[in-house]
Amino acid sequence: MKKPIFTFKMVVVIVVLGAMHLPIYADTKPAVDRNNSKQTGIELPVQTINIYKPEKFKKFTTIIGQNSALFIPHNDRGNFTDVRLMKAMDVLGLGIIRFPGGTFANFFNWDTMTMDENFINIVKKKNMLNMVKVQTKQKNSKLWETRFDTYIQATLIKNMQRAVVLPVYQKDADYNIQLIKKIKAKYKLKFYWELGNELQFYEYRFNLNKNYPWNEKIYARRFMKIAEFIRQNYPQDKIGLLLTGSFGENQLTPIPDKIFKMIKPWNKELLKEKYLPYYDGIIVHPYVVPKSTSEWKKFLKLKNNESAKNIENIKLRRIFALVQNGPEDKVRYFEKLLAGGKKIYITESGLLSHAKNNIKNLNQSIVGVVFNIAYFISWMNYSDDIGIYMRHLLAAGNGIQAIYKDYSWNAVTISWNILKLARENVRTISSVVIKNSPVYYGIGKIANKSANIEVKALTALYLKGNKEKILIANTSNRRIKLKLPFGKSKIIYASDKEKKHIAIGTVHKLSDYAKIKKITSREWIMPAFSVALIIADL
């Protein structure tokens, strides 16, 4: 395991936001909340929550990694040993890295080691077409070559595991088998093989020509042949199968009937018993995506009778609902697979996608940190079988990117380092049951229809290794008095009540954003909209 990038011992991480106007319902005794009263003019009560040590634990299996996409921030864009990317790997404490990364994986041509312009033109993927324009402008009408040898070199230097996306949507099974042979002949290493990337797009969103036919049966035939070859020749390698539709958290909003009818046969086909022996896990890419402002206005007018002035508030409430309820809904859908020992490989994830409908600057705000941590906690509450957990690592640091060009951080980087601290030297994990958590109502999907659903404000994990830890997120607008199972703890906390966004160049390590403090009591008041890592100081 890698050494932490911080020399001091960290035992509680708290990231604090300014108060937000979310409706909270709980029986509490009134108390003065000076922090929130400054923001809202209302004195909110403080509720006491008991945190008990769980009786049952499970083995902790998660690997945290990054999806290193096309934009390595350097003129040599295809070089995985670029100094900026290598430094980013250190800062983020990666355990696994994927090739190719991001949506680029859908359009990668293994013969030219560049983007496949023909395929991009066929599917008319806007962001890929824009990338072609940018590349040809910057490199004298040529595309950047992405070099696999530098990818392997980087994984060896940093001692990371390797995940490789195969082009099963463009090429037949024989082509993919030959590609695997070439890679394995040259590199005697273990690989995670992703059999495609977000494959549903090539039937359900684009009209492909006869050179690129696509449906679930074609995919199943290719998948079976490729997987059987890997099983027979490289049994130490792992295979990930792509299912579709059900893991995009934006799908908690109503799915159009036409799309729903297309998704259903895909999953029905790929969940058949005959395929189960051929893969180790299902690959999922959960992204929490809010609706557009115009859709929200329509939704509020027709269903909630709320003023359009509250649109941003309602968007945030919906995201809270998606973060907490999405994983439960999805894991339940695949109970049969999980019961059979299959894993969930989350090889991309994000609070929000790159869409224009994102809440402005949310990814660069401290609320972004809270969402990311709450999202991780929610998934792990329902399954400890998340085998790979990645996120984008792109160029300039806009949107969901992790590192700015000046090596400074944003909300994503802070989130990953909190998670890294939580994971250090952990052997077992268990959910923390918080029965009397404050609740609010967020917008989610029930029976393919939008509805307000009850959301618990507190979610937590109990982590056990050489130290006992609690990772907890408070998504309510009130302070919470926690009664802890630890007699003593240490704290690192941060507060940013006035400034809602993280300015470029202001954060280069977690200690730039946090303060250290010791707790010698079993009680601690957790601020509103915060996350905390609490480690026993025995």
C-alpha cells in the first residue's frame, strides 16, 4: 500500500458548507445553531445521534483509481508518463488506471492508436467531433497518438493495476482476440478486460450503418467468444461485462417508453444463466445528472406547485435523493449476480456528467465534496463488492476534472484524498445504521414516475484495520451532535461558509483546506453539510 501524502495522522475529516434551505423533518429539542442562524436568520435545533459499533463486518475489497482520459495536460497528449499525469497519480493515490480513458475509449482505433474518425462521423458524437477539431488545429491536421507502451510503463512505475477497454463495438471477436494475444505476448502482466465502454449508445442513441451493426445479440456472441478465450488462456485475468441503462443515475427520472423498451431486452439477454460463467463482474458508469432548467420549470409547475425561484434548491434535493437511493435500487436489480459472487466494477463515476445542464460550478464547490463522499458511502452501504472505483482525470481542471494545470486541487481532488485516508490500512467494512437521522424529501423515481422520496440526511461507514474509523456525511442544514463509540479522536476539519467555490490555485494539499484538532470526548457536533472521517485515538 502506498504511503499517504500527509505526514500527520488524520482521524477526522470534516468539510463544511454554507447552510442551504432543505426541508428537514425530525423530532428534536430546540438549540441555538449560531452558524446556520447567520446564514438563514433561523435558529435550527441540534439533534443527537448515537453511532454504534456494528457487530458484523465484511472484507473490504475496493480499489480507488482514476480514468486517465485523452487530455493528458501536456503537448505530448498520448504519453502516460507525462510529468503532470505522473504527479497527478501520486497526489490522488491511484490503485488502478484504465486505457483508453473516458468516452475516448468508444472511438479508439487500435490500428492507428488514435481516434477513429470514421466511427465518430457515423455516430456524430459532438464532444468527439470537437476533439478532432482541437487536435487537428494543434497538431498540423493530425490526430494525437496515444501510446500503450507509456501506459504500461506508468502502471509499473506507480505499481498500479491495469484495466483495458476492448473495441467490441467496432471489431469482431477474432480481432479482439488477436489484440489480446499481442498485448499478453509483450506484457506478462495481469489485466482487467472491459468488453466495451457504454455499449448501449451504439444501438439506442445512434443509427449505425451496415459496417457497424449493433444489438444485444451481436454483443453477446462477441462477448462469449472473447471471454472463453481469456478464460482458457489467461485465467488470472478478470473480465467485465457491460449491462445498460439501469446504472445511469439520471435514469431515476422517467425513462421514455421507447428507450425503456430498448433497454429491457439488452439486460434480459445478458443476464441469462448461460453467460454467468464467462465474466467476473458487471461494469457500470453511474453519473448523477440533473435535468435542464426548462424541464425543472415544467416539473415544478405541474407536480410540486413550487416557485421557479426554487429551481436550484430542488435540483440539489433531487441529487441528494439520487446519491442515496440510486445505489440501493441498482444493487437490488442485480441481486442474483451479486449473490453468485459477481462484482461491480465502477470504472467511471461522477457527481455530474459533462452536460450543459449541470448546476453551475457545483463540481468546484464544497457541496461537490459532500456529494462525492455521500455517493461512495451509499454504494458501499449496499454492497462491498465494488471492485474498481475510478474517476476522470482530464486536462485543464474544468468540470469534473481532478487536477488543474498548476497542480492545484478542486472538489474532486479533496474528495479522493478524504476517501484515500478512509481506506488506508482497512481490512473490513460495515454499514452504520442510523435510525433517527433527520430526513428531507428529494425527487427520485418510483415505478418509472417522478416522486418525492424520503432521504436520510446522515449516511456512514464503519471501517476497521489497524485503527477503527467512521466515514460519515451530513447532507442536512443543521448541526448534528454525534455520540461516538470512541473515547478519543483526532480531527481535521475545514469550513468555508462565505466562499462557496474553490478558487483555482488555492488548494494544493488537504492541509491547505483543513485544520487539525483533537477530541477527548465521546460527543462531537458535526456541522451542517459536511463530511467527516473519524478515527479512534486509542
